[in-house]
Amino acid sequence: MLNAGDTAWVLASAALVMLMTPGLAFFYGGMVRVKSVLNMLMMNFIALAVVGVLWTLYGFTMAFGDDAFGGFVGNFDMAGLSNTVGKLAGFVTAATDTSPEVAWPGADGIPLLAFVMFQLMFAIITPALISGAIADRAKFWGWTLFVAVWVTIVYFPVAHWVFSFNGFVGADAVGGWIANNLKALDFAGGTAVHINAGAAGLALAIVLGKRRGWPKDTGRPHSVPFVLLGASLLWFGWYGFNAGSALAANDLAAVAFTNTTVATAAAVLGWLIIEQLKFGKPTTLGAASGAVAGLVAITPAAGYVSPLGGIAIGLIAGALCALAVSLKYRFGFDDSLDVVGVHLVGGLVGTLLIGFFGTVSVNSLGADGLFYGGGVTQLGKQAVAAGAVLVYSFVLTFIIGWVIKKLGGFRVSVEDEVSGIDEAQHAESAYDFTGTGGGGGAPATIPVKSGATANLEGSKA
């Protein structure tokens, strides 16, 4: 039987998660130079189009179809979303499964297509997250090709490993190894989304190479208000991301909603404290980046820890990510907007800290972590899952990016990078500085770094 309330919540959550991709575009767009903001916005927006089509054709069935090819990916029985219309998702369809692997509120299910659309939004934002690592230097069509190949080879299989639970999309359906065999906990995508995107961002930043003049000249964030607007939209949409992952309007959704709020708030404080201690001033860009770091870290843990655990995870993630964004200068990779420092590090922090702060008092299908008498068993499982996704994503992304670059389709020319990637790639500019409103010419610039490190590092580039 259909549960109308749960269905409404999942559909609303899908819409909230969809909003996160435009929110991410504003967050990233504000951090890049004025002459590349449109390219940054388009790199995010095109993910909606490309992944939306591929998910329908074969992405959903690869991610949630019955195990195939040795459990590497799902089969193609639902290609083109066949066998989905009129079907329910939920363990009510699994007559032989009396002990479901994830929390489910009762005998009613939700339409399978509601679940399809909810998971689509995760598939869209994951490659969009990667775009920040290669800002200011990627060809638009090369990036578009990369998105299509990457979600096919990397995201869809990893989503199968992490999100596909036995019996959820059909009786006797067999899901992925991380969810069902390893039994690592990932409530909403710390591994499949954030570690996956962060590792891919690192690989792609290495493949494409440094921006011209980096690290001495990294430009300035062209609109800090854009960054804060984007972070706010991300925070708002993230309630669908995390609380929606309960797949029901129930107590677990409320727990995830609460943890999303308190962890993000704590992460803002953690990041700003580090800024104050290191540089003497808290910044707007730091507050926005800290919020995103907290959202990333609580994603895998939202349904498995108490609110106090959520605060601890957020505070730790905010501080560690604030410190981690400077690693690119030490190791010499140009991660333009700190995808590695925020998403890879934040995803690792949240995934691993479940092994410390997890408690079955919140979710009986979770596990007690080290601080709740559970020992190190769950921590070990979390580490294996994180490591497997990290290595798989990094290696495959490096190969995909290297091939596209060798074919001449990925890195813009030096001339286009210097003159402006917006004009070169899109024949447009974001702002008209020649109008009558306020005088001609571009606005004066100051030597501030782009990305989340802009105000952490000041003008010491």
C-alpha cells in the first residue's frame, strides 16, 4: 500500500536536493574571477541536463538494479526506467526479506519513481562538486564529456555499492557490497558523494595542471555575497539531502534534520575559530566554507549519531577542513575552490567519526561506536568503505581526465585563460562594465586568493 505522507516528503526532498546544484553554482561562482563566473555556473548547470538523461537511460538501473558483473554494478533490467511505473520501493515488496537492512517505518511503501527522482539529484550534484577543483581552466564541452563518462564509470557503480540495499527496489533484489556485506554506515552519501567527488577533484586538478601564475596569482573572489547566497541555498537544500534520506516522514528524518542543523552551526564556529587564531580575523568566506564543511561531514552520520555527536562532528570538521585547505600549497596541486580540503577531508571526517559517535539509541540499524562501547569494529568498516571509494574514484578519474586532455578537449589555451574563459567558451560576460550605470572599466582588484582559502591565506600568495 502507498504511504502518501512518505511519498510527499521524498518528492519534496528531491526538489530540495535539486536546488542544491544551482546553490552550488552560486557558491562556486562567487569564488572565481569575474571573467570566468559564467563558465563556473554552466559547469554546474550542465550536470542537471547530462545526468538527468543518462540516469533515465541506464544510470538508475546500474545503481539500483540487481547485482551484475560480480556485484560491481546493477543489471540493466530497469534501463529506460522500464519496470518502474506503478511499482513501490520499500521492503513491503520483499516478501522473503524479514529483516530489512535499512530503517523502514511500516507496511507501506513509496512509488519507485519517487525514489528514482530522489536518487537522481544525488547523481547530479556529485560531478558538479568536482567542477570547483578545475575552475578557470576547463573547456566547457570537455567538461561535459567528462561528466557523462565519469558518472557512467565512477558514480553509478559506487552508488550501487553504497546505496543499493537488498530487497529495497524489488523482492529478492541483491544490492551493493558496502551496504550489504561490509555493512559500513553512510546515511546520505559521505562516501558515494563527497569522498567520491573529493578524490575525483584531486585527480582532475593534477591532470589539468595549475592555473597560469598559480600560486602567486590566483585572482580574487569576484562576489562574496554570491558565496554566502550559495552556501545558504546549499544549507536549505541539504535538509532534503539528509532528512530525505530517511525516505519517510518519521522520527529518523527528524533526527537527521536536527543533526544537519547543529553540525553545520558548529562547523561555522570551528572554521571561524581557526581563522581567528591563524589570521586574527573571522571572514564571511570562512563562515560560508565552514557551513559547507559541516554539511559534508554530517551527511554520512546524520541518521546514526545523537545531536551532541552531531555538534562534535561539525566542530571537528570545521576546524580540520579550515586547516586542510592549505595542503594544496604544500603539495603543489591547484585545487581552485578547495574541493579536496572541504569535500574529501570533510567526507572522510564524517565517515570515520561514525565509528566513534555512532549509537543504536538513535538508530537500531546503526552501530555503537567507540565512545558508546562498540569497540573499533565499526570504525574499521568505515575506513574500508572510505578507502575503497577514494582509491577507485581517484584512479578512474585520473584515467578519464588524462584521456580527454590528450585528445585536446579539456584544458583551455593560455590566451583564453588570460583574456577570459567566459568570452572564449560562451561568447558572453557576466557583467557589463561599459554601461552608463557607474562608469566604464572593470572594478579595481585586490590580491586576495580565490576559493575557501581566500581569507585564510590573505595576500600572502
